[in-house]
Amino acid sequence: MSGFTGILHGDGQPIDPILLQRMTDLMALVGPDGQDT
């Protein structure tokens, strides 16, 4: 199974890496096959 998540700031500001990690951690419950950011 695949899942995608993303954060887009129209003003060019950098993303919060902690928020991105939290978002991808939540998807780990769906499948044990791997994770990459």
C-alpha cells in the first residue's frame, strides 16, 4: 500500500520537519513496508 502526504507553503517558507515527521509516522500504521521523506 502507498500513501503520500505533503505540506505546501505558497510564500516559500520552509516546512516544519517535526510536523512532517508526525504526519508520516501516522501513516506507518497502514503498512509496514517502509517510510521515506
